[in-house]
Amino acid sequence: MKVIIPVAGFGKRLRPHTLTTPKVLLNVAGQPMIFYIVDQLIKDKIASSIIFVTGFLGDRIEEYINQTFKYNFEYVVQEEAHGLGHAIYCAKTEFSPKKKEDVLIILGDTLFDVDLKRMCNNEHSVIGVKKVNDPRRFGVVEKDKAGFIKRFIEKPASKKVSPSNEAIVGLYYLKDSRLLFKSLEHIIGNNIRSKGEFQLTDALEQMIIKKDKMKTFNVNGWLDCGKPETILETNRYILTKRNKKYKRKDSLIKNPVFIGKNVTLENCVIGPFATIGDNCSLKNCNISNSIVSEDCVLDNSILTESIIGKSSKVKNKKAVLNLGEFSET
């Protein structure tokens, strides 16, 4: 089975960080978010190859992946941003037009606490979903009485018109790669767009029309990394699950936290839920529920719910900050 991971997005909701760093390389609990996805795929041994669809700053992603992992990776470029459906279509060159192959699509900016082997051990195509209180922010599925998906709705206008509260989380196991790409070709060739873009859900609708049977798979551990507040939520979740204990003679550590290599702490309170990157220097600071990237210098500051980009300096602040790399305040 081949895995497609689209990582071509601009990450506009995470600016200023994504102006200089690809979204999937942002630090979450001590690792770039893409690390967790690739690490699980390799450990689970379910992929024959992993295909990245890159775009803006794609060379940075390729460099990181190749330096960090030894595996069969392929890279294709989405030259223009035309939506998720178009991004997946760009990976068509990595598939044989004569072979019907299983394919797993995983969004690169969303982490999952899920048994992928179990999800992919299915005779039908499977769409990962999670029940949500307000479906208006998500794509949702509508199922028939037998439990098969009969329709996809992209961000329903209201709770009342939504046929369900099962949100699509960004995991797609599809049994027929040929039908997938034919369906994508159909919506692109006929300029079928939703909200101005070629949506993967519109292609999945075409697959259902062509009698591909799809079921849902409940994903409780859905960790969104699309906004600063959700990255911090994911940071908290991973730190809690990891449960590694840190102790320092020079400072008070309130676990769970992550503290990188060559970190200097003097008279600090770190945690709970703080990530401190490699080569940071902190003096007289209280840092909680925050991510501080590598090579930062913080002095006499109290930060919470903050994200500090690499090589930044913060002095004499009591604040909630969202600083891009190489910043000073």
C-alpha cells in the first residue's frame, strides 16, 4: 500500500511562523509535527512507499525527511494551490495506471492517535471520522441504513442542515487507486469546485457513484495543528501521553514538559505543558502551556499560551506571545 501525505499548504492561520517555516515542521512537544506521522507509518510497516505532495518551502520538508528517516520516500510538487483534491491528483505519477492499489491519504498537518493497521484491515474503503458538537467547521458524512457512506457535505451551513455530526478528520483508506485518480480527473476536467478549490470529497462522491463502497472508522484521538491554540492543545496531549519526567537542580520543573539538548535554565519555573527546544537559555522565567523553539534566549519573563519561533529573544515580558523566528521583544 502507498501512502500520500499532502504538505503543500501555506499555513496562513499559523503566521508569522509559516512565513519562514513549513507548517509541518513546526515544533510540537519537541519534534516537528510531521515526525509523528512518518514515525508511526514506519513502525507500523503498512506502507510500501510514502509520497509527499509538496509546495511552498517544499525543499525544507524534503531535506528534513531525508535526514531524519531511512525509507522509501517519493516527492511530487503541487505547482499551484488548487485545493486538496488537486494536491492528491499530483501524486498520480507515482501509481501504475494498470494496477488497482490500496492507498492511504493522511493530511500532514493533523496528528492522530489511531490504530492504522486496524483501520486499513478492511474489505471496503474507509474514511476516518469523529463526532463533533458543531459540524459547520468540517466536512461531514451521511450514511445509509447499512452504514455505508452515501454523501459528503463540505462545511454544512448550519447544524440543522447537517445530515450528521461525524466530521471527516483527514484519514482516507481507499481500495482502488485507479478509481480515485479517475474521479479526481473527472472533477478537475469538468472544473467542479467547492469554495473555489478542487475538493477531495467531491472526488470521493464520484467514487461512490461508481459503486465504490465506503464505511467510516471512528478516530477519537484527532489532534489538529492548524491554529496556534490547537497546536498548543496537541502539545499538551503529546506531553501528557509521553509522561517523561524532568528534574533540574537550578529550576523548578512542573511535569509534563519537554526540555531539549543543551538547555540552560537559571531560577526558572518550567511547566506544566511547556516545550523548550534545543540550545535555549532561560533566566528568571516562568513558562507554561507554551512552545519555545530552538536557540531562543528568554530573560525575566512570564509566558503562557505562547509560541516562540527559533532564535528569538524575549526580555522583561509578562504576556501571551506569538513570535516568528529571529524576533526580539
